[in-house]
Amino acid sequence: MAIKSVHRVDEADLTKRFLKSGKYPVGTLFCRSSRLCASEKPIYWFYKCPVCSADKYTAEGLCNGVFESSSSSLLAGILSCRCSKRFHWTKEQREYQITTLLKNEGRGDTLVGFDNGTWRSRSNVTLNCAEHGNYHCKLATFFEGGRCQRCSDFTFDITAPSSLYVIEVKGDLNFCGYGISNNVINRLRIHRNTLRQYNSTIHRVCTFDGIGKAVKDIETAIKRAFTKFSQPANGFSREATLLCNYQNVVDFVERELDYGPT
């Protein structure tokens, strides 16, 4: 009888207890699910998240904004919707993320498929470069800006004309970044697209042109000079990041080189 009484708790009372966790947005609606657990107890609930039910995935028909969870998880404030950083994306949602990003970049790359039938961050994905054919990378690397290596977006030829760039990022992410590239315009375009995922933008950018070896040496000098300011890139690992003033780095580069910024 005690077990039965627990599961007959008034739904309105349980809803109030769910909301007490403070994890659910104002306007979240709860209702009991008919699904039973292994011991045939009605522990599952549906909840409609007002944020996720109005986001782009729901607008594209990839979700209805309703999510299922156990009462114990709801009482603990454990989210099962996209408000959670540990949300389990569906295959269709992952495909939408990738194809939308590729379309916005305008490189002509396309999604071929997910290797081994999985689409988690550590899973491998196969993409097609319009110029060089299929290439593979981890999904997390793709969202960090990794693309076809043969396009030299993230490879570096020390004998070719190249650029060192310094950027100031503002938004949810705030840092000074720097890097080197043989194709700085394309590199910065990819970085801008990546930063959009973190509600951030490149506020200022300064580039210095030269031959690969000289540019690489300056990058090494920056690393040595600003080592104590280094920080994790917070999802932007393709970019070296610094907890220091953007202008300080630009001034340092100008002192190291015998030419000014472009």
C-alpha cells in the first residue's frame, strides 16, 4: 500500500516539487506518461519546455518540444531537453546542424554520413569536399571548424605566403586569439561560423602577412611571451586563446616584425 500511495501523489503537488528545483523555465508543463518502468510502476513523465518548443529544431519539425523523464530525475532538476549540456541529439537533428553549417559556409562541402551509425561528439563523420572528395573527422572537430585538410584550412606550408592573425572575441566567449594560415580569409570565415554556435563574434582582427617560416616564428614568440595567460579554448580549440588584452598582442607582434599590420 505504501508503494501505491507514493505513485498516487497528486500530480499538481508533484509538479510544484519539480519546479522547486529551479532548473525548469517558467511555463514548463508536466503530465504523467503511460510508460511503466521494469517493475511496472508509473514513474515517467512528459514535460514541455517553453524554450525548446520554440527553437529552430521544433520549427524545422525535428522535435515537438516535449521530453520524457523519470520523476526522480525531474525532482533532482535533471534536464532531458536541449537546455541540458548533455542532451542526446537525434540523427536528424545532427544532420540539420551539419548541413546548415556547411550551407552557411558556402564551400560546397556536403554530408555523406555518420561512420559506424553513431552521431555523438566523439563519433566520426564522413563529408565530401567539392574539390578533393570525401574526408573524415570527428564530429566535435567538425563543429570546432575542422574541414578538408587538403584545402589547407588548418594545415600550414612554411614555404608559402601566409598570415598571422590576432582576433578579439566578444559575446558568451571573451578572449584574445591568434593563429597562422596560408589562407587567412577562409580561416577567419570558418572561425566566425564556429563562434556563432557560442553566441560570440570576432570584434576586432589584425593580420600580418609574410612567408610561412617567419610567420611561424612570430607565432612561437607569442606563445612564449604570453604563456601565463593561456587558457582552454572552451569549445574553440582550433584557436590559441589568451587571457590578455588584444592590443597588447598586436603591439608585441609589431615590435617583433619590421612591418605594420594589414
